[in-house]
Amino acid sequence: QVQLVESGGGLVQAGGSLRLSCTASGSTYVMGWFRQTPGKEREFVAAINWSDFRGYHADSVKGRFTISGDDAKTTIYLQMNSLKPEDTAVYYCAANPPRNIYYNNYIYWGQGTQVTVSS
């Protein structure tokens, strides 16, 4: 069993920046971020593959968000720049997708952290 603990959410003005962190208690091979707003499905934001530290980003955040991970392969970060009001959501950390990294069927999930971007 892997536990994921997120931190770093909060309130920021449009154009500002936030950095989210997520630490895993056990072994993972892929870790990622999803976000969800009321009434919508969780959507993929970014993921990192520990085998080569390659990052994957949704088109909606490319050029603004960057996922990274530590050498110990236990903590990931999501640097969010140029934030927009439409980025407002609960952001969830996730780990170990059975197949496609873009699908929200990861095995392990964090509790979520709120990100609010004011206009």
C-alpha cells in the first residue's frame, strides 16, 4: 500500500505561481497530478515516469506547468506558473497507473489540495 501526501495548494491571483508537492510512502513507477472541479471528471494534468524521469503534460498546461521529481523517486512537484482562473480545482496526486498514464484509473490517490486562482 502506498500513501500519497500532497501540500502546496492555496489562493493566488491570476498570473501568479504555486508549487504543489506530493510524497509517496512506498514504491511507485509513475506519479502524476490530476485536477477536478465540481460536476466534472478528474482530468489529467501531468505525470512523470521514474524510469527516465520523463514528464508528460496536458495540452492545457503545457508551457505553464512543469512536473519534476526528486532523485529518491519519492516526491514529485508541480510548478504552476501564469495561473488562470480556469486552473481553479482540487488537485490530486496519483501513482501507478495500470496502463495509460493519461487515464484517471491510477491505483493510489492522495486526499487532494485546493488551488484557487482569482481574477
